[in-house]
Amino acid sequence: MGAVMKIVNPKVAGQAEGGRVAAAVKKLLAG
């Protein structure tokens, strides 16, 4: 999770998309 967010965060920092990306990542990791 940490490694993924390090890549994603700079691109979506301060954007509403960030929340959706985080949710999508959690769904993928949850299987």
C-alpha cells in the first residue's frame, strides 16, 4: 500500500481524485 501511494500521491495531491484512487487501491488489495 505504502509503495503504491508514494507513486500515486504526487499526481493526485490536493485533488478529489485522490480519494477515489485510494479506494480503488484498497479494493484491489482486498481482492
